Amino acid sequence: MRALTGTALLARLVLRRDRIRLAIWVLGTPLLGYALAGSVAGIYPDQAARQGYATTSASSLVARAFNGPIAGTDLGAVVVAETYVTLALIVALLSTFAVTRHTRQNEETGRAELLGASVVGRYAPLTAALLVIVAANVLAAGLLALALVGAGLPPAGSLAAAAAIGGVGVAFTAIAAVTAQLSVTSRGANALAAAAVGLSFVLRAAGDVLGEQSADGTRVQSAWPSWISPLGWGNQVRAFGGERWWVLALPVALLLAGVALAYALAERRDLGAGLIAPRRGPASGAPQLLSPAGLAWRMQRGTLLGWAVGVAVLGFSMGIAGDEFNAMIDQNPAAAEAINAMGGGANLLDAYLAAMLGLFALTIGAYVVQALLRVRGDETDGVLEAALATAVSRTRWLGTQVLAAALGAVALLLLAGVTTGLGYGLVTDDPLGQAVELGGAALLRLPALLVVAGVVTTLFGLLPRWSVVLSWTALLVFLLLGQLGAVLKLPQAALNVSPYTHVPSVPAVDPAALPLVVLTAVAAALLAAGVAGFRRRDVPS
Amino acid sequence: MPVISIGNLVKTFGAIRALDGLDLRVEQGEVHGFLGPNGSGKSTTIRILLGLLHRDSGDARVLDADPWRDAVRLHRRLAYVPGDVNLWPNLTGGEAIDLLGKLRGGLDRRRRDELLQRFDLDPTRRCRTYSKGNRQKVAIVAAFASTVELYVLDEPTSGLDPLMEAVFQDEVRRVKQAGATVLLSSHVLAEVEALCDRVSIIREGRTVESGTLAELRHLTRTAVTVETARPVTGLDTLPGVHDVHEVDGRTHLEVDPAHLDALLGQLIRFGVRALTSTPPTLEQLFLRHYGDDPTAGASAPAASDAGAPQAGAR
């Protein structure tokens, strides 16, 4: 097989380049699974609680759409319902990005050319990438199975659940192998594969919503759309609910088909070329583009639009689910208790809505981090150098980026609040009133997001080389403090580290001005420190 | 008043001393070649001149302003082509040119369109699909479409084909004629020879030579081959004569330009039948300075006699 010459060597290169990413992936997924299984077990400790959960999950269309079809009242089935979609999406995106990174991105940057000119077969780079990524998926699934057993779940179900998630990773590895052949750019390849993930999610959600509830009311039989979605396959394995092992053959079959197709495409195309030609664009810059602000908008608008769609769909669904939440509270006091710990306050429904808005604020924090870190990306790419060599001051450049990220955060927060309000208002016959009220409540979270922006800016100004890692770490810490702080009974001093801790949990509690003013002042100080640091330091550094 | 004046400039990155007492003087209206081996500190110097990097010590003035403190004001008066051109991947070439021009304070639309045509650049393609040469063309067009006093060009033609190289040289001559000053970092010796009024050669963060090409040539020995009626003697005692050896009745030697006259006076006494004298090529000049041994860059002792060239810090 001369076409595969050098595969082993290239696989070692992939391992070397991604040793940290792969380690986080392979060890992180099981750890996350272990933690989630433990917390779910705490919330639904007995058969009665799980019976209630399963009945609600099987009858609620929103729960079916977001959590998939529940497979019974076993603790494992509840764990799968609560965690499967999250873990599967993470694994799907990790696999996708990893494939693109080691195939199309190498061609885009010219590294593949350098390798291709050495003693390396035509299929070797793709094969090496797929070998490592499939192996990572298999290894992560194996550890996840052990972790689930360690969390006290039965071995057969644990293995099935872990294999189902590993199968999703393998399936999207195959899909990404094909999209990497289609698009000329790694961004395009990732976008195509991410669109496939989104489509799978929608198909699965549709199939599960259209499915039938079983006679005892604790199971769902998915309709056909779930069967054409790689994300749906994992549910159809029915871990902890009478496992159907043969379903695991589907991702393996897709892998073989995907690899064959990718090889065939790779055989027919030139190095660096794709099947989708890049579009042409305007020959000159429109006036609204030609300023730092115009450029920032142009760079952000695609990402912002994607976020807006996601936030709107999620907000609307969460709002509609508010009504079903009422029913769930009656059946499961323990779950209500957990929501209450997150949202706070006396009225459980308000607590639910506040908890949802809090979750949105945390999630939109990721948008802020991502948007602001573009400046760092520009710096490492060398684009920032070209920009700062023009008559634009560093303060104006960085300030524009911060402003753009902040405005994006305002828009997304408002959208989250309004769509949640609309959804909830529709089922309670007050769409407009709820939209206004929750829209306002959502905007009260802005100061926390400004602090996030401040943290990123400070890191960019003072510790540029560490800014990417530390910014995401900071957000992750805020997220963990917010989600697990109360459950783990951490001391208040630790919780106070997160700006989200200080935002009044409206509508569960009354708004208060002082914390918001203090947060805004902290954000302003952080932003000033970041800008001052940026003005003083070398570019690029 | 020089357009660029740098004195004893020092810049360190951690333990690495990128610039170690560099001197550079660029006069108004000249095209100044900025030469040196890879990693000798050319790009670092240029980034300090643009106020992107902070100098550790020494003086740096550009257009009679401080490049760090007055960066924004200065940048309106200069245009820059980076050595490694990177652009916003999702903008088209045309958009990138207009953006850079606008951020610099506006560009000449007519010239922009003319340059696009001369450089044969398709402005509707996305920057991510451009080759290295085409990305460079974007930066070159954006720079030359601006009317400024100073052009800072960091290896601008390293990815261009010979045809485009010629267009580039035309453009440099055009802006020079208009009175602008150009700092041109380059490895293309033909380009340097064709364009530069003066050059500075740097090595390991220091200036090793500076002057016109003619002056620099003076620093290098001329190779002489002579055929005489009688065997030549007495060359060993002549000052400035080196490497004398005889092959097939011909004498080969090297001589410092300042002592050429004395050498000819001596040779003529032995009945010269044939004589060739080869001035040093630019390549030889550079190879001397780029070579492994830093001391090889030091010119022959006679250099100081020649007077004109001002040799930089050794």
C-alpha cells in the first residue's frame, strides 16, 4: 500500500501536536460524565423521583427535543437523558475540529505540501488523522464506561452509553473527513461539518418529538428522523433500557463509507483544491467597512448571527418549558430544589426563569471571550501589526473591539430575555408583558459580562501569550462556581470570585443597584488596566 | 534633517539581544537599502521605527518625531509593507486595500485602480485564497496608492515574479521622483543595485557598513591578473597588495583600491603584455558581510584612507 506510506510517522506527528488537546478530551469527557452522573444521582435518589422524571420527560415535547427519548426509570436512563446530548455534542464538535485541523488546515497553511513532497503516500495524512481521532474516541468511550461504572451504574448499560457517545464521535469523524475534501478553507470545512452536527440535532429532535410514548408512560419510541441522524443513533442504543447493541454498527458503517468517499475525493482532487470553489467578493471596500468599527462588525456579524439563532431557539424553548416545569415541580421536589439553588428566591417558577437567564448570561460570556480573543488571533496572525502601522491608535483599536463585544453581549442578552419571555408568555397568555419583563431582567446581567470582557482585556494587555488559555479558564471557573458552587456547598468567599454571583437573580429576587454599580466599576478598572497594558507593550509579543 | 535617524539602538527579547547598538541614517529623498542576513534585526528595527516595538535604549527619530510616542501622527505620513503580509482572510483584496488606505488616512483611488492593473491583481478574491506573492501585492498596492513622505518596505518583493519586480521598481522610482523617502529592506541584490542611493548592512544587531554602493565597493579589493615580459618582483613589499600567486606565467593578486596606482607603477617596469582588473561584484561585497565570521566583515585597512565611506560600529 504505497498510498499509505508514512502513515505511522504522521500519526505520531498528530499525537505530538495534539498531546494536550487529546489528553484533555480523553480524560475530560469521562471526568465530566462521572461528575454529571453523580449529580443526577443526587437529584433523583429513589424510584419515585425517577418515575416522575421519566414520565415528565416522556410526555414533555421540549424535554424530548433537548434531552432525547428517555429509555425508562433506571438511574442510568435518567443519567443518559440528562447528559447524553451535551456529551455527544461536545464529542461531535471535538472530532470535527480535530479532523479539519489535521487535514484541510495543513493544506491551507502549506504544511501538507511540505509533507507531501517527502516520502508520504497520498492517503497517509488523512489516514493518520483518522486513526488518531478514532482511537481517541474509542479510548475516551472506554474510560467513560469505567467512570459510569465507578459512579455506581450497571456495567452493561455504562458500556452501551459510553459506546453510544463514542459512536457519535466516530460518525462525525467520518463526516468531517468528507467535508475536509469539499471546502478549500478549514473554516469552510468546519462550518460544513458543524452544519451537519446542527442538522443531526434538528433531525433527532424532530424524530424524538414525533415519537410515541410507551404504554407505561416512561419511555419514548422515536420516529424515523432520529434514525437518519448520527446524534439520534446514540439514543437508539437504549443504554440502561434493554440495550440494542447492533445500533452501534451504524457509526462504524458510516466511518467506513466516509473514509471510502474521502479517499475517492482525495484521489480526484489536487492538493489544496476543493470541490466547493470559494466565492468572489466586492472589488472595493464599502464605506461602512472602512473603519475599525466597520471591520469589527464585519468580522463579528457571522458569529453573532449564529449565536442569535441559537439563543433565540433555546430561549423560546426554555420559555415554553416553563409551563411544563410547573407540572414537574409537583412530581419532583428534589429537582425543584436544585433549580431553586441556582435561581434563588421564593417563587419556584421565577427561580426557574432566573436560572435560565443566569445560564444564558454564562453562555453569552463565551461569546464575549471568543469575540475579544479575535484581537489576540489577529496579533498572532500578523494582521494586528498591519493595522497598527496605520493611523489608528492602540486605544481606539482595542476599545472598538471591546465595544463590539459588549454590544454583541447586549443584543444576545436582550434576545435571550425576550425570546424566553415570548415563549413563557405564549403558554401563560401574556407574551408581550413577559417579553418586556424578562428582556429587562436579562439586561441586568450585562455588568457581569462586562467584567468578563474586562478580564479578557486585562489578560490581553498584560499577559498576551497566556490570554487565550487564561480567559477560557476564567470563564470555566465562573461557570463551575455558578453551576456547582451551591451544590458543592463552597464557601461564599470562593463564590464571590465569579461576577455572576453578584448579579441580582431577577425575576426571582428584586433588582438591586449597588452590586451592578460595583460590577461595572470593576469592569471599567479591568478594561482600563488592559488598555494601558496594551499601549505599553510590544506588538507582536 | 534626516528622515530616519537611529543611534545606538538596543532591543532585547528575553536573553536574545536582537539589536545591539544599531545605527542608521536615512536622508530626505533617498532610497536607502537596508541589508543583512536573516535574523540580523532588520524587521525588529523596522517595527521600532513604526512604534510597534518599544526600544530598550538608544535614539530613534522618524520624520523628526518619536516613533513610539507619536505613532499615530507619524503613521499618517508613512506607508508600510510588512515582510510577511497577513490579511483579514474573509475580506477581498480590494476591501483590504481600501481598509488599509482609509485607516492610514485615505488613498488615491485613481492610483489604486491603476496599480491593481499594473500588478495584475484580482481584487475580488478573498485574502485567504491569495498566494504569498498576491498578498504582498495587496500590501504594495495599498502602500503606493497612498501619498506619503516615507515608505517603509520590508522585503516587499520576496514573492514577486520578475515582471512584477520591474513594476515595483518603477513605483519606487516614481515616489522617489515625487520627493518621498524609501527604506527598502531586501535580499534581491539586483533590486538594491537598481534602486538604492545608499545602503546600510547590518549583522547581529549592529551596523557593519553604510554608504553609497560606490563607496562600499571601495572597501573591497580589486582582483588583478597581469601577464608580463619578465617575472614580476617586489610585490610583497607594496602596501595594500594581497594574495599574490603565479599560474602559467600570469600573476594573480588582489589590491585595495587606494593602492591601485602604486601597483600599476610597479607592474609597468616588467613589461605588461595583458592586464585585467575586476572590480568587486555586489555579491562578493555582501558575501563578505553575510559570512559566518563576523570579523570578515571588517574591510581592508586601506578603507580608512579612502575617506568617504563612513563605516558603522564594529
